[in-house]
Amino acid sequence: MISGRPVLEMHHIGQVFPGVVALDDVHFDLMQGEVHVLLGENGAGKSTLVKILSGANPRSSGQILLDGVEVRIETPRRAQELGIAIIYQELNLIPALTAAENIFLGREPRRRSGFIDQKRVVTDAQSLLDELHAGIDASRRVCELSVAQQQMVEVARALSLQARILIMDEPTSALTGQEIGELFALIRRLTQRGVSVIYISHRMEEIFEIGERVTVLRDGRHIETRPIAGTSREELVRLMVNRELKEHFPKVRVEPGAEALRVEKLSRRGVLEEISFTLRRGEVLGIAGLLGSGRTELARALFGADPVDGGRIFIKGKPVRIGSPRDAIHQGIGYLTEDRKGQGLVLNLAVRENICLASLARFSRLGWVSRTRESNAASGFVDKLRIRTPGLGQQVRYLSGGNQQKVVMSKWLCSESRILLFDEPTRGIDVGAKVEIYQLMNKLAADGAAILMISSELAEIIGMSDRVLVMCQGRIAGELPAAEATQQKILNLALGGN
């Protein structure tokens, strides 16, 4: 419930990194009880702005006021003391600890003796998780939870801080439709209690459902703040990218060529059950299904990241054994994982090094890597994919999420992979960058690459696939040609229907 006074004001905010002006004279305000959407392309400055607010990054210039009083937020702990909590797009949990231990890490309730009250930690954490309708046992370790469940643990941790300002950076990127509905219901309950929410998302339908005002950033500058009511999707896209996007799914159909990959009865006990399908050159094969259906597990098995109990894999009609990612790369398979930071990149290495990481043999001699040859190869992909970076030597940790995703894609293009496994290829990426990736997929297919695309966004599956396989409980529940695929049919199969 919005009040008439701002709880937060940010004036003339500037942030400069080596070689990059991330924010330039940005203004932002937040009313009490409001859901204020922060919108912009990857690299627009959204994450930098909220990192300043959460104490993760010091600002170079500008002023922050809470309830009209200027404050300095030097550290995340100071932000927490001021009632500011953030849920980052990339999960920030310790896998070996339980959900309860993660929720209260560093703030554990203690007995009079000074020892941690483990029973209360679990009890209090369980209450928070139950409030979210998460269906999670607080005593389970985080590494045993799905990505969606881990996201719920992050939300519970933020709630445990009793935050008055809650920042949500792509909070629904790994949630199902039902879980998103439950999260939105929770947000509404929080705002009714006076909590203010800064909401970052690239999913336009969410913005119109949950947001009340929207601020658009572009190239580190404030473009416009306006009420969401009465604003169209097309207007927001134009403000974000400063150009018209005529097609959100610019699919170009290609006549499928020869068989590139064939899978026969691939199985892994308790995870995959007799998976069989064929993927042809020039084809985009969409893999749909609910979280936990086995989609990612299938990709990991094909890439040799997880062992299998049975089944056969054929490349170009010949049986192959893929027991490790090295074997998969040797067979021309590339894997863009859903967790780009944890599994797709080496964050402290340069853009150049990450792009060439899967192809080092081509750039080395007698064990020494040629930086010149690396740079020549990497620069071509930076230009081709329009990666925004001050230089090839920039560490990828300093790039935006969308540009990091492009670096991962460049790595597999550089390795000359002809079978590409794309797991959530546009997760956390703005609409402009999504279209660029779709156009790149079209070019790859036209050049004869075979693409297996896993996505939680049904519109993306329908818009970019030539065929759709739907998984349910580790099995292929059905196959749909592109012309017949609808959200209703896909969901019916994903839920175990015919």
C-alpha cells in the first residue's frame, strides 16, 4: 500500500569502474509500500545501482537518503542494519549448509551459554519457509535442493532480516508458474505491511502484473520514470533499447539436414528413463517440462558431466562413448549451462581467456598459450556477438549478465562445436539481447549446427523450436511439431497427460 512519502531517494548517483562509466547522474526514488520496477538492457546499470544501495559497491558520487536523512552504505552489513535486503539473480548460498543455516548465517539465535540454538534456527527458518508455501524442509542441505527451492531460501533469508526495502533481482528466473504466483502473493502481503520492493525482471508479463511504477535505465543513465498503468510493452522496449523490435521470436525455418545426434534409451536410475530422440543438422529441438522433470539432467548426461546407467549415443550415425566433458568436446558438443557464473565461466579470467578456454589446443604450442592468437580469435567473437567490454583483458566478473552469457556462447562457437546444448540460453537477459541470441541461433542453424534448447519460457520454446519434446518425471512424455505446439498442450504433457 503506497504512502505519499518516499522511503528512499537516490540523487546524482555515479559509478566508474576501470575503463567503464557504469552509472552517470542517475536518479531513483521509492515510495513506502510500492513495487517499483527497475528496467533496462543488460549493461544498463541496474545491478550496479542496487549493489550501491545494498552496500556491495561504494558509489563514486551522489547522495542516498532514507526517510529524508542522508546515509552512507559502506558495507552489506550496514545495509542490513538500515533495513535493506537484496536477493541477487545469481544465488548466493553455501551448498554444504542447511537451508536454515543459510537463512540465519551470521545472525544465529544463541542460548545464554553463547552456543548457537540449533533447534531455534531450524524452527524459525521453517516458519519463514512455510510462510512462502515453499514445501522445503529447513534441515535439508542446500546442495540437495532444486534451483527453485534455493531461490525460495534466498527469499526467506531476506524476510528474516525484517527488511523495509527488499530488492529482488530476477527472483522468478528459476520458478514455475505456481511458484511465481505464490511469490507475487507474498510480495503483495509485504507491501500491505509497508515494505517497499525494488523489482528487476526482463519478463514483461511480470512487470505489468506486479509493478506500480517503472524506472528505465539505458547505458548507465536515467531515461524515464512513469506509472506502469497506461504504459505499453512496446513503449517500455523502445525506452530500453532506443529502437523498435519488430519480432520477439524472429525464427527462421531451415530444412533439417542429416542426423547429427541420436540418443537411444539413455537412462540414469531415478533421474532419466529410456530417453530416445534424434536431432538433425539445422534443427532447433526444444525441451520443455516442469522443474525436476529431468531437462537439465539430460543435457548434463549428453555432455558427460553426469554418469549414465544405460543407453547409447550416436554422433553422425556412429556410436560414441561420452564419459566426460572432454569426450563431449572432442565429439563437437558444446554445453551452455543454466548457471553461467558457477559452471560456464571462470570469473577471474579475462574475456579473451574465457572465450578460448575450450579450444586451448588450437592456441598453444609446447604447452605455451599464444596470447596473440587468443586475442585474434576472441576479438572476432566480441564483434560478432556485440559483447560490451572495455577490452579483451577485462575480467568477466565485471561484465553484465547478458554479456557474460554471450562470452559463454562465444566459448562454444570458438571450439567449433556443431551440436549445441543450450540450457536456459536467455535466462536473466533483456529483450534486446534475447532477440540477438535468437538471431544467432538462426545463423547457427542455417550453417548446419544442431541445437537442443531447454527453456522454462513456453513462449520461447514455441517461438524458436522446430520440434518440441516434453519431459515429465525423467521420461519423454510426448513430441509436438512446431505447428501444433501450444502452451496448453505442452503443459498437459508436462503434467503427465496424454
